[in-house]
Amino acid sequence: MGHLGGLLVLISPLIWIQTRGAVGHSLPICNKRLEFSCSDGGCVSLQLVCNGQNDCEDGSDENQCGDKRCKNDEFSCTNRQCISTRSLCNGIDDCGDGSDEASCPMCDAGLFFCGPSDACLPNHKLCDGQADCQNGNDELKEFCGSTEAAPQTSSECTASEFPCGDGLCIRQSWRCDHSADCEDGSDEVGCEQDECRINNGGCSHHCMDQPMGFICSCPDHMKLLDDTQCVQVNTCLESDVCDQRCVYVNGRLTCDCTQGYLKNLTSGKCQAEGGGAQLAFTTSKGAQLLQNMTNIRHRELAPYLPGNGPVVTLSWNRTLYWAQRGQTLIYRISLDKKPQKPVVVLQTHSSVTSLAIDWIHLLFYWTSMEMGSVNVALLDGSAQRELVTMLAQPSAVAVDPLQGFLFWTQCGSFPKIERSGLDGRDRIPLITKSLHRPLALALDIPRHLLYWYDQQLRSISRVDFDGHHRKTVVESNGYLDQVFGLSVFEGWVFWSDDVTHSICQADKHNGTNLKVLLSHLTSPGGLVILHPALQPKGPSVCERHGTVCQHACVISLSHPSLKFSCNFPEDASNRSQESPTICHTVPASTLSNPTMTAILFLIMFFSVLLVGLTAWWWKGEFRSSRPLDALSFALKESQDPLITRGPLVAPRTSVAKETLLKPQLDGQ
């Protein structure tokens, strides 16, 4: 028993760690009626919020208090100062803490933001005596009094632009082309000189002087962009023959498939494992399901609720969510039941234009043209908030929780496609040029590509997640007049068209092999492909960038923006049994945590060893042929002469129930 006791001492801490983690995993956060959830995971009484003192260790209970003294036409800064609402988003830190500029839309470099649903102006139009913004912000005295009236100086022109004498910037390729593009004609002056001697002609690499002007050229494996800039060529995307993985080595391309897909040996295409896909879509007659992509027969899912709005799905429980376009309700229905009455999951604060779902963190994202915002809500509908505001006609949204990216489009005066983190921060513009009316988005997650539909161009294009390698893949073909739903699966792109009343598919690389899946539909709306491969498992945001989150990832909507943080059982030991409606938890993936994996392996190894040693000891202790001297030794060692042999009764052990935090969906 000495060896057995030693083993028990050795593995007891490991079992205690795992059991403690499992029990802590099920602990709630804060009492929503009585407590405030701090950013660091702590809880304080609601009576202490906004009392002028930092009761949370990180001060988050005082972050959004504002200043009640601010008037209706004033903005309350985070530091409690009050400034005029006309000073918002003017490019100047009027608050002193940057809060008046923190949530402003992004204009391209060298442009001035007028305001929500207004234009971005070139700097040379600022303080020129003429109001170019609808609200007149470009001529405000408080702005122009501290800012030089801005002809755009040469220092503000980019390397690919030529500075005119009057401060304007034009493309370098327009210089010395025998056509005056500057208003003062300065782009055609001094053309006999070698332009390449001045700033290399604006070329990023090679500049070659010509009898008339100059031209830029690029090294091998690079191509010219915007006439002057050389960018690296992605041979895989340039050739665009691989459905998913692509490797270019020694002049040869090799295609492969990601996990969850198999390569067809005949066609070389990647096909999803686990059977065929289904297609759900909405029309003016309700939500419907195409159960077989090769069969035109489809069934009604919710005939009682018409609405051709956006639609999304959660694959693991085969649940469909959709909204009526321009309305404020999001509905839920099961795909595995007969036609039924939909359940309202969420009533949003503003109308829903487009909808996306984060299947890892269990979140809704949607855009609202009415409010000019991108919004987020917990999937159970218990909490919602605006995430990105002051957008100009946001028309579409898409999310990739595996990479942690959120995408949306704007169709205002200056159309653009932007990307941010899941919390709405770190915004960058992906597409700002040759874009007119982007109305739909879709993701090719295995290839990290973003697809969009431009209604004015009547085309479907794609770009990578960094805004590079843009390509138009489907051009006007008679079925791209008014697209609302867009999706990508395997080697195909799918869309719905309201003019032709159809749902179509085409090759996602070049638009060939057009096929009309369904026709004669009454006002088709959103569509979504249903297959588990489209929503692969992955780590939460909390588990990225080397972070070890051993228990749960807490998603909170109580902060200025969506917040993801690890929840440790030490912080939750005194919390209420009631989970707050401002946040929920997502179980951490133990497979992604090397420490927890090692602990589990050790527990399993020593458990097996313990069982073996116990069986060996039991057999040796109670076999019938045991010698008398061995029995006497055992009695002597016990120091208890009254020990008698009889039937042994196994001692009762206390078994700790291992509980896991399950996502609180919506009561189903």
C-alpha cells in the first residue's frame, strides 16, 4: 500500500485542478439586478456605478457615465467634458481624450469627413469660403480659425500623385501627357526634363523616361497597380484554379482541400464531407428549404410569416434565423421539424437590412440603413448594442469568427467595404475605388476571400481579407439585375435575383457554368447554404495570440464596445447563480490548450496505472493460498490486534459532477 498511497498523493492535485476547473466552469457571472460587471471580471453593486469613484479595480464602472450637465446639443466626452456636437468627427481631438473622434467613419487619407450620411471632402475644399458639407462643418469658424485654409500642399500628395501648383494632386501618369489636368496647367510644364530623376517619377520600383513622360515597371513576380505601385503577385490567386489550398513551388501549382473537404480525383474539386448541402431562402411567401441541390423540389418552412429578408443558420443544431427586410424582428425556426410557427428571438432597436451569425461566440451581427450602424446581439436575444455608428447606408455584413474579422459595406456618397475586429475596432477600408452600390457580401472562408455584389456594375467580385488581389468573377449575364442573397460553397457562388425571380449558381473563379437552380419565385430575398463544413470549429477570440483561457470566454456587451475576456473560477467563486443578460460564455477548447491537454493525459495515464496496481495488490492481498507469515506481518504492521478478516466493503467515494458551461441559446 505504500506505493499505492504515493500514487494517490501524486495524482490528487491533478484531479483537484481538473475538478475545480470543471465546477468553476459552470459558475455564473454577476447578478444582473444587483451588480455591475467590471471589465476585469469583478462585480460591484449597481449603487456604486457612476459615483465619481473607481470601485472596479480597472475603473470601468466610471467609464461610460458621461456628464449630466451636458446640454442636448452637446457631446459628453469620456473624460466628462462637454463639447458642441458640431465638433464631432472634425478630425480634431476636442475632448482631449479622443472620444469625440473614436467612433467616426473613416475617410481616405487626405479627405475630410463632413458627418453621417454626408461626403468626404478633399482638403483643398476646407475653409475656402464655400460650404461643401451639408452641415457646413468645412467652414466652421472654430475649425478654420485654427487650421490653415487648406490648399493641398505637395507634402500631402502621395508618391503616386503629382502636386499641382494650386495644391491639387493628380495621378503621376497624367503628367506630361499633352493634356492639362491641373487647373493651372502645371502638370505640362517642364516636360522636357527626365521625370525619373525627381522622386523616381513616383514609381515604387523602376522608372523609365520617355520622349513624352515616363512609365513605371516592376521586377519579376510583381505587377503594376495604379500605374506607379508594384505589388507582389499571388500566383495562386492569379491563376485561380484551386478551390481551396494552393501551393506554388518550382513553377508548379498544387491544389489541396482543407479539413472537412475531400478532393474529387476526377475533377480535382473540393467537396464537403458528410453528404450534400441544402439551401434555405426567403421569399414574399415565407422561408423555404431546397433539400437537394440537384432537385428543384423545395418545401415551406414557415408559410405563416411572409418576408423576403436576410437569413442565416446555425449548423450544429440546424436552426434557421431570418428577419423581414426593413423590420425589427428576428425569427427562429428548426429545420428538423414540420412546418411550424416561427419564434421571435430578438426585437432590434432599429430595422434590419442584412444579417450575419458568429457560430463560435453565438452572436448576431446586422446592419441598419435607418440608423447607419452595424449592431451586435447575443444569440438568445437577451442583449444588444450598436457596434459601429455614423455609417452612410450600410447595406451588408459578414463575419469570420475563425479569423476574428467583421466586414460591412456602405452605399452612400462614397461607397466602401470595410473590415474590423469582432468588437468593431481596428477598422480598415478594403475597397474604396471602382465601387458603386455594394448590396451583398459572402465569404469563402477556406481561401480567406470576400465576395460582393455591385448593383450598378451588375457584377460579383472578390478580394482577399487584406483588400488585395481583386477580381471580378461574374459579370452581367442576364441574372444579376437585383441581387440580395449571396453565398459561396465548394467551387460555386450562389445568388438570388429579384428581377428574374430566380436562384442561380456559377463557378466562383470565373462565372462559367451558370445554372438556374430555381425560377418563378415570388420576390426571392436572402439565401444561405446549409452544411457543417461551412461553420468549422475553432478557438474563441480569448484563446488567440498565445492566450491561455482554461475555462470560458466571456462575451460582454456592457462596455463601450463588444468585449471578450477569460473567466477564471477564482473570480467567479462569489458570484450569483443568475447569469446577467449583458453577457454570456463560450466554453474554452481544451484541445487548443497544450497545458490542459497535458494534464488530462497525465490524469488518464495515472488512472490506468492506479487501476492496474490496485488489481495487482487486491489479488496478492486476498488470494486463498496466502502464507500465514505474510498475514501475521500485515497484522503486526497495523498495530491493531482486533483486526478480523471478513467481507470487504468498498468505501464510498464522493464523485464531483463535472459541469460544462453550455451556451445559453434561446430556451430551446
